[in-house]
Amino acid sequence: MKVIYRYFGVPVPVLTDEKKEIEIGIGSTIDELMNVLCADMEEASSEMLQKATFLVNNIGAKRETVLNDNDEIIILNPIGGG
């Protein structure tokens, strides 16, 4: 199946907010998608994305959320402050 993903607020220049498509297995979760995406990244970028939060079709989602064909996943940089 095909899903669309993009990064939002991620402070790594190569991780842009440009929409990208990827083929993943039917019944894959966000966690499985992240494992695929992080496999080809530098360690620092991969570690940062392990703390990311997610929207699937503009609704908050957890790593165990099962994805469907043509879902759009937004990968959000964790925000901190005080």
C-alpha cells in the first residue's frame, strides 16, 4: 500500500515539509514506517525522530496506529519550552 508523509517543524535541512510517497506493507504501523524511514538516516536525525509525534489525516496518532492506503502522515518535531 502507499502512504504519503512529510515532516513538520523538524530542524534538519534534509527533512523538508515536501510530501513524499512510500510503499509499505498492508497493516503497517507508524512505528514500522518510522523504522523504514530511519534506516537510511544519520544517527542524530534518526534519534531525534524517535521522539516525534504524529498526525494521520490531521488526527493525532500513536506509533502503534495501523495505517491505511493513501493515509497522510505528518511527522512533528517534539516541542519543548517553559
